[in-house]
Amino acid sequence: MSTDLHVAGESPATVEADAVVLGLLPGAGDDPARLAPGGEELDAAFDGELAALLRVAGATGKADQVLKLPTRGAVTAPLLVAVGLGKPGPDGSPSAEQVRRASGAAARALAGTARAASTLGRLDLAAAAEGTLLGAYAFTAYRTNGNGKPPVGSVTLLTQESDAAGTVHTATAVAEAVCAARDLVNTPPNDLFPASFADRAVALAEGTGIEVEVLDDAALAEGGYGGVLGVGQGSSRKPRLVRLRWSGGSNPRATVALVGKGITFDTGGISIKPAANMDHMTSDMSGAAAVIATTVLAARLELPVTVTATVPMAENMPSDTAYRPGDVLRMYGGRTVEVLNTDAEGRLILADAIVRAGEDEPDYLIETSTLTGAQMVALGLRTAGIMGSDEFRDRVAAHARTCGEDGWAMPLPEHVRADLDSRVADLANVTGARWGGMLVAGVFLREFVREGLPWAHIDIAGPAFNPGSPHGYTGKGGTGVPVRTLWSVLQDVAANG
């Protein structure tokens, strides 16, 4: 990370820094904003008039609002950065996600600052640490004409927490995993293609104790991975399948299989996409990036859960060797699929990976993918659709909401399966109907899940990539979703099985 985090128990009024961050909450009546807990010493240094001063400057306490004021010697730091937390919960306290978002907004506003301190660590240290590092993230690998202001150099989180160092260590590892996934998503497809993506996965796993296996196109053909090969056959850059395994240490509590879609670029193939926004398809490997980063995170923090990531990687291109509508593919495990639309390619490579992952007989399976435009139609750009076996699906969705990545449980209606019947194969990859595309994809994937295995499918078509303005701790481009959801579920499994 380019931003260093530190912890200290000193007063924000006397801490040595170029700027000090203070949280604001919405007020009521004639007082549109009030100071969040943790800023009492700052208020005292301004003779109890700090909230009134900030209200004159336009403070509302709304989420993501940032105001900068010179302190004129009232405190040691020459600059005060006030950031809105938004409306608190029923107990009057801001949530972890509110602290995370405010910390991210403050970190973005502090770009170009050498040293800062933040009172938000007094509200929730882990959330403040994660939000600061994620908000400071910048992808500059391809900029040659100046990178603008550099990220804030260091941030001291002010806290009285007893195990502050341990909390920040874990939060930093989580943020680094999210940023690793963001880096992969943001890398352009001329540099991130199946072979180089596999190399990047191997490099990330190096030194962590993770076992790595990479299958090239010859090995995929020998193994019968017809979905991955079919989708990838139109590209000169041949497909791969990567397997990463963290053993869980000496006494793992359970075994979790992670599967992620790794389409390094998706033109739609013969069923080619419209040109508008096709550049966003550089993010079609976001699911793969997330499961790779999460598996490495589990190893780095020595989580007592065996985690195996199965990651199919392919580039979906139109050419004289590309697969066609009407082709029948024999998937890994032997089932056959009639291809009716080559732009429904993700479910084909995932089917191979899900069957392979099931052969390890895990206790749980989680698959994530930028799978359907229908997810965005149903739930928008920030809420993932989560499907699967009912109990585990709801468990994963609850973790998505708790960790701030947001997800909503969706059904897999039984009647949809009949629409996937094929005239020539075991099933087709799409239906002829217009409706419920997100659910259709989930029903298709369910056909390849081992009987009795608790599983969840997380459709992140919208949440994985932010094409608009930055907000909270999320910048433009790859978001790193759902790394934190996966990590939260794995922690739950480690604690409760």
C-alpha cells in the first residue's frame, strides 16, 4: 500500500500532523450538523464553537460531504478535515460501514498530504483503517504524463483500543486483498489475458504456503474441460484453469471451495456485444480476481479453514475458430450443453470449474461472477444478487450486508429449469424468454453443483466495476467486490463451521 497506517492514543488537538480528520453527524432543527464522538478535544480547542463554525461553512453531516478549514493555531495540525458520516442507526451511533465510507472520502480528499491523523479510529478502528486504505487507492501503472496528487502519505488513527496494532494488521491485510483484486480488474486486457492472469495468480500466492496448479489448453483438453475450451477457442490467447489451495493450517475447521469467473475480455463472441461500453468488459474477470485475492488473504492471516480456489480463465473473441450458436459442448464431468448465445459464456466456464471444485467434496461452495446484465436491471450497480441453497445463500447475503458490500438473496424458481431444455443436448445455455435472466443463470449453474452441497452464487455484474464518480472508499473502475464478503463468510466458517 502507498499509504502507511499508524495508531496512537494521543489527543487530536496536539497530534503532529498536516491535517486532522473529524467526523460529523446530521443535526436537527436549526443545527444541521453536529460533531461525532471522538472530537471533544478539538471542540474544546475551539472554545466549544467548532460545530457552529462548521455549520457556517455549510456542514450538514451527510455521507461523503468533506469540508476543509484552516485551524489558525487552535490545534497543532494546520488543517481540519470534517467528513460526513450520514444518519446514525437507531442507537445513535454510526455503523462500521458509515465509518468506512467517511474514512475513504477523507482519504481521497487528503491526496497530496504528507501526514494526517483521524479521530474516526475512535468510532471503529478496523473500519477506519479499511476505509482509509481503500479510499487512498489509485491505479497509476499506465500514466506517463503525471499522476496528479499522490495518495496521502501516512495516516495516524487515534484510538484507545487495547489491541490496536492487531486490529490494524488484519484490516490492512483485508484492504490489500481488495486492492490486489482492483489492480487485476483495472489492468487492461492487452496485458491481462489468460496466460498472464495465471502468472499473476501464481505470483500473488508465492511465499504464502498456497499450493498452485495451472492447466494450459493442452491439459484442459486432456481433462475434458469443454466449457473453458469452447469459450476460449476463438482467441489466439489460449485459456487456462488455475487452482489455489490453502490448507487451513494444522487444524482446519472446514473446507470451502471458491470459484470465480475469469473472462479476461468479453466481446460476446459470435453473438457480439454493442460497441457502447464494451470497454467495461475488461472487468469480466472480477470474480476470478476476488477469489484469488481472498484465498491469498486466508493464507496470509492463517485462517483455520481449507480454501481451494478454482479459477477458469478465457478470452471470448469472434474469429474463424470461435464457438458458434448451435454448437454443443461436452462439459467437464460429461454433461452436454447446447450453445444458443455465445455471450452467455461465463456460465459455461463456471460449469466446468464448479464440477471440478465439487470433486474435492468441500463443506461449502461459493461462486462469484459478473454474470448477467439482468442483475443490474434488477438490483442496480451496487447490490449483488445472491442465489443458491436457501440457508447458505441467506448466510452469505447477511455477510454481504454486514461488511458493507451489499447483497440480496434471490430465488431459483423450479419452473425456470424447463426453459433450459435443449432439443439436442442435456440443456441449453440460455432460454428463449426475456425475463429473469439473473435467475436463469443461477438455475443453469445449479445443474453442476454436487447434490447436497451448500452453495451460493454471487452475481456482481454491477458492483464489481464503478463507471461513475468516486464515492466513499470506492474509486472509479474495479471495486474489489466481493472480497470482503468472501472473507467475512470464511471467518464465520472458521468460528462456527
